[in-house]
Amino acid sequence: MACQGPRRGTMPTAVVYREIRRLLSRYVDPRVRESTRERLAILVLGIIHATSAAPAHVSRAVKALGLTGAKVESIERRIRRLQNDVQLTRALCFHAFVQYHLTLARASELQLILDVTTKEDDVVLLSAAVWYRGRALPLAWAVWPANVPLQGPRFWQRVALLLDEVERLLPLGVPVTWLADRAFGTPSFTDLVAAHHWHYVVRVQDQTRCRDRRGTERAVRDLVRLPQQRAKLRGRVFKKHGWREASILVHWGRGQEGPLCLISDLPPRWWLIQAYRRRYACEAGFRDYKSQGWRWEQGQVCACHHVERLLVGMALATWIALLVGTQVAGELLRQAKTGRRHTKPPAAKQSLFSLGLQRLREWLGGGSEVRCDWLLTDWHAPNWETQLYALYLHGYVFALNGAPPC
């Protein structure tokens, strides 16, 4: 499945392919065969163009891009053979990519998200991701068959192995805080995090027992009684496991059926609630994988060793979409604001992922010059929607006061 030289009508495609091929080649392990590197670049570009990871969709997209003269059926067979390529692994084709960008970020802290989802009833996906401006960038994952007895390592052993893998990707000396939902609200998880000297903010079941400094014991949900109440304290949790010291925060927000119950090793501060809410970026990431982005569930790749290799392509496609989306965001932030808008601008209603895909489609269609710095900037910025909206409001407020818009 060789990439042919630029032909009439395919020049933009060839340029995008070369850029992606060059980007990936910087980080793929030297031991990886040239043919695997080439096929990986075509797989990633095919996923992006098809907005699908299904081999049938990817093969049609590759054919439409004109990267090969082979028939669609032949391209699909080659893509499926790529799923058996033992060199297409995270360690050889993805880890160095992640390490480079996390090191380049020079972030003062990193917030990581651990969550689990399923592909229909076929596969369980345990995923670790890093929060970036409202999105979750994949770092590492584990998959196993769904709805059958777990073979080999038990669940928490798999979590431990995943955390060990993530540790090897992170820059040294950067504080890390893990965000996780109720499935991980147990000392089986928090003890693993503590062993790595990381922090955590984790949701727990509302019946989890806690004890305050005076020795009063109750369920965490009983720290509040009514909606719009909240409570925080430093105490102990997990009675059945011999107690663990932790901060406990309970918040019953307006419109919620019950209180949000969190624990953390960090001091009890209200901002931990906002920190935990960044966990929802992982839900958006799963939507990108399964429905609105790569439509993973519409494919018929179910064997776990095949899924593992397909996920390498999907993860790289996700990072590339965010890299391009970040450049688009920078362009929008630099544009002069009129000071006349106080509502959310249209671009703020799109995620960085969507902005990146839109720009990539423009490149492939020849609608704009192919140029990208391939950098993730503003690691300390809030989510993209908030950042752009705040900039427009800033210009509006200054215009009301007679000052020129920023």
C-alpha cells in the first residue's frame, strides 16, 4: 500500500500525507519496519478522512484520497493485515510521541483521567488520558473481552500495570492528580495512586462510611441534608478496609438527584469539585471514539489483539486532530475582537477536536495551505469554550467603558 507521488487533483492529499508521515516518523521506534511506518501513516490519515476506524470505511477513504492505485477490497485486506502486525504497538509507535509532547508542555501539573467503557458487548476498554483544554488525550489503555470471566490478571492488577505504564510516559518532577468516577472510589485504587506519590480526586458511593476528627461516624451522604448544601472536612474513609485518611467533599447541586461525594488526599478545598469535573472530558473522548469521531462501534474489529493495534491508530489520529485544533484556536485567539459580541461565539461551540478535524478536511480538499506547528500550547488554559468566550466578554466589557476592544 505505497503512497504514490502527487497526481493531478491529489496534490493537497499528498502534502497532508507527507506531513503526517514526517510527524510520526520522528517518534516511531527505529526498529519498526519502513512498511509498517508507511501503513501506519495511511491508517491514521484514513481514519481522519473517513471519521471512522472501521476498516471498510478507512479503505474507501484511502482510495478516495488517491494514495494508492489498489482496489478498495485490496486496501481493506492490507489494513486488516496491519492489525496482525506485531510491531504496531504502543511501546514502539506511540509512547515516544506522548513523551515528547508531555515534556514539551512544561506544565506545572498534569491532571490524568482513568475510566472504563465498552465497545457494545464485545470489548472492555480501560483508558488513561491527560486533560487538555477540555479534552482528554489518550495515554495508555488495556482491553479484554466483555461479558466473559476475566482471564489472567485480575481487574486491579490490570489497573496497576496501566499506572506503571503511564508513569514511564510522564515528565519527571511534575505533580500529577488522578480524576476518576465511582468505579475507582475504593482503596484498591487510591492505594495504588499513593504508592506512585500521585494525588487523586475520586468520587465515592454515597453510602461510603466516613469519620471526622471527633470520631463521629456516618455515611458521606449524611454530611448534607438538602439540595444546594455542601460540606467539607478532613477525616477518614473506607471503614471496611481499615480506614484511610482523606479529605471529604460533598456537594448537592441544584437540579441534582443526590449529592456528589468526593474524596482526595489533597487538603479539603472547594476547588477540588471543579477539578473533578474535568473528568467529564474522558466521556467526550469516548464519544469521539465510539460515535461522533472515529465511530469505533460501527466496525467489526472485536478480537482484542486486533483492537489493541487499531487503538494505536485511533489514539494518534486523536492527538493529530487536537494538534491541528490547537493551531486553529491560536489563530482565533489572535484575531481582533470588535467588542460588540457578548454571547458565545460560534467557534466556542466547537471543541478543539472538531476544529482540528474541520481544518484537516480543508487541507485534504485543497481549501487552505497545509501548515501546522504540531504543538500543544496553553496547557494552563481552561477549557476552550471558556477561554474564547471570556476573551470576547473581555472585549465587550472594555467597549462598554469606552476603551478600544482587545
